[in-house]
Amino acid sequence: MIIFLIAVPIGIFAGFLFWTMEQTVIQEGLSKLEYEMGRQEAQIRKNVESINMSTQFFLSNQALLEYLVKVKQGKSIPVQELNAFYHNDIAAMERMINSNLYLYQIRVYADGDNLKEMMPVLYSKSRMERLAWAQDEEISGWKFNYIDAIFDSYAMDQNNKIMSMVTCIEDYEYGELGILEVAMPMETMFEGMYDGNAGMYTCFMDENGDYYYSGEQDRENILMRTILDELPQEDGADAYYYTVVNRKEVIVGHLDVKELSGTLFCILDISGDVDSVRHMRNLFALLAVALIPLLMVGVNAIVKNMLQQLYRILGAIKEVQAGNLDVVIENCGTDEMGELGSQFNKMLSEIKRLMEDNLKRELLAKNSEIKALQNQINVHFIYNVLESIKMMAEIEEKYDISDAITTFGKLLRYSMRWTSGNVTVEEEIDYIKNYLKLINLRFDYEIYLSLNIPDSIYQQQIPKMSLQPIVENAICHGIEQMAEDTNIYIKGIMDGNDCMIEITDAGKGMSEEEVVRLYKKIAGEIETSGGSGNGIGLKNVQDRIKMSFGDAYGIEIASKLGCYTKIVVRVPMTSAALLK
């Protein structure tokens, strides 16, 4: 019965798990195919735009049109004019063609007794007759997958075929002047057919229903043609779906390419990935069937032993309830109940240890109070010494030194004052002012403090030394390397029932990656150690704010490299501050 209760949920869970894995493989295939077809569509649109721009350039070339009109009229064109047209206009067209790496060639075919071919742009119509599309009923439009055969001496590779946009060059008065062919390699236009992705097949169908494949794909490919024959014939309907054809698991996608008046098809074979999941499922089922008899024997023996141990543990628990903490369960063993007995023994030992530690902590707390009083005595001694040095400096009329000692004394008085509670923002700001006075003694430049804090926020309670470490961090890592006069801005804002204190420096700032890394250090996701620039000061501020006010409060960071860094401290408004 126990085996049945265990095996059935495990079987259901395993079945669901492997079904989920199979669906994941299918969804990943759908995402991969959709991404790939989107990438190909973007590439096709870029190529089509390049072809259309080139077509418009040639159709609007006034020198070319004037030359074709003269050819149409049968006028005799002087040699000098021909040379000028060739070296200026034809050369400019050739440079434009060569500058576009995506194009194969741009050619103009015209007919006339006085036509002079000017390669590689201007050709006689007789050469056009050698191209496959020249006999089409409709000359203008897109032409796909043909061989460049305008020269007898040139034999193009059968696998390196081209496609083009063919346009009639017409004049309102003289009618058709010629044919413009803007050609591009099929491999450039449809790179997805030629990139050789394993298990992925791509083809294109034009508006006449003709399919085009790469040279490496067999037109009679049974899998691909079978799937293509089963596709729904819906104009303009893009779709991605999973199906099974000839015992192969495939993802099929078809995308309407309006720019080419055709449809792009892509097929991804995921049979291998799906078969791997099913193989794992079958192997799991075989192992489960083989292990069930062994489990039945083992569970029977374990249950008997566990019940014996269970009664011993229950007896020990009753003794503990009666107040006897010296109970020890002997001969626990190594099974689950034995482990429970061992943990029970450890728990009792830990309880006794914690009781002893609690007594020690109470003694330490008393000792700390005594030491705090002793430290106060030491602090008074330091203050008296500083006052004596200050008087000596004033006698010697060293007033700068006297002021520095006074400021230093205030700094020590604040930092060494023993207190278990919070301080006001006003007290922390006074400490920062004294700190900056001493810091400015070190530098050849001046760091100014700009304050914009409402009176109500001055009375706000915050943990002691929660703003000064941020200012110190701004100087060490944002301002000191700039070595020029600058400002630190401290602004107080009331946000509902919260108080926000913004500390902004005009230092070197941080990149987005550095901000993310600093956030992780403050959150404890990255281990920090003592030293400069490791974020431990900000982490201590964050921890003390959260300990005082809860997880909803803390610090936020905003920075722009080369501009500024802003640290925002958010705490709840205290009742004393709200009354202001």
C-alpha cells in the first residue's frame, strides 16, 4: 500500500515533467523559428529597399534618359559626346553599383542602330534575350533564380544564381526606351536558404506558385514538399506551428513577404530533441518498474524498525515536558528514526548551550555598560587635551589650526558619543559640515555643501552615521579623482509618509554595469571584504536602515558616467518630524 501511495504520485509527476520538457522543446523550436524568420524578413526588406533605391536612381538619371531618347530617335551621336557620357555618367553609375556590396549588377538594355554598349551598365537588347525571364509575357517585376548568361564566354555557377527587379524605362513622348535590370545574388536576398543551419530548411514561393531552394537543397526533398503541400492556402496569413510529417517532429513557419509578392517558408526539424526527451522518459519508466520490488522489501524492514524507535523518542519527549533536560536517547542507529533521535539529542544539547549563552550575554551587557562609562572618561581626557592644544594655537595666533582643532573636537564628540538610539537629520548634517571642513584642509580645491532641507525633515530620526558614509563615499570614489572645485548637494523631500534624503555629487559617476554590481554588493549577493571601493560602507548603511525601519526602506542609487552619482535614503517620517 505504501509503495502504491508513493509510486502513483511519482509516476504522475514524472509523466507531467517529461510532457513539460517535450512542450518546452517545442516552444523553444517555435521561438527559434520565429526569431530566424523575423531576422530573414528584416534582411529581405533591407535588400528590397536597396534594389528600389537603385532602381529609382537610374530611372531619374537625366543623362541616361537623354541618351536613350537619342538612341530611340536614331540620331547620330558624336564621338566626343559618347566619350563624355561614358567617362562621366557611366563611370558615376558604375561607382554607385560598386559601392553597394549587396548588389550583383545593374544593367540597362536598349535597342537601336546607333547604340554603343558601355559596360558594365549599358547593353543591347539582344543580350537580354539570353536571360531566362526575357521571354516572359510580363517583363516588368521580380525575377528569381536565373543564371547570368548575357556573355557566351561567361558560364555562371549553377548554384550561384541571381534574382532581380526588372523595370521598363518609359518616356511620355517616345514610349519604351529600354529595360532596367537591378540584380542581386539569391544568396544575398535569401541568406536563410544558404546559411547551412542543421535541421532547418528554407524556401521561397513567388506569386506564380513556383518554389525556390538553395543549390544544396533537393527540390524533390520529400519531407519539405510534403509539408508545403499540407500548408493552408491563406493569402497574407503568417503562421508558426508544430506538426508531425513522415514520423518527423517539425516546426513550420510561413511568412508573407509583400515586398516580393511571395511567401517565405521555413521548417525546423526537432525530431532529435523530442526523441531525447522520450528516450529519457522510457528509461525512467524501466528503472521505476525494476526498483519497485526492491522498494517493497526495503520499506517493510524500515517501517518495523522505525516504529520501535518512534516509541523510544516519544518517551524521551514526555520526560523533557516534565522538565528533565538531561535525557539522552541511546543507540539511535542510522535510519530516519535514528536520525530523528540523534537530532533530538542535539536539540537538547543546543537548548542547554543557548541557556548558558543567554546568561553570558547578560553578563556581557552589564560589562559593556561599565566599559561605555570608562570610554566616556577617556573621551573627556581627549577633549581636554584638544582644548589645551587649541589654546596654544590661539596664543601663537595660529587661528587656522585652532579652528581645525575645534572642528575635529566636534567631530570626535559626535562620533564617540555613546547612544543606543537614532539621531536627527540636523545632527547628522552638522557632523557632515565639520567633516567637510577637515576634508578641505587636505585638498588644493574646495568641496562645497549645498543644502535644501525643509525644517520638518531636520527633526527626522535616522540611524547615527547613516549620511556621512555616503558623503565620504562620494568624495573618495566620485570627486577626489576629479581634483577640482565641486559641490555635494543634499536635498530633503517628503513623499507621503516617507522621508527621502538625496545626496548628489558632481563626480565621475558610474556606468550601468557598475551600478548593478554595487546594488548586488549592498544586497549581499556579492561577498564584500574590507577595503576601498567595495561598497561595504553603503551596505552597512542599508543594513542599519532596514534593521531600524524594515525592508521597505533603504537606499537607492542613480548615476551617469562622467556626470553625477545620486544616493537616495528613504526612511519613514517620525512623529516628531510630522508635527513640524
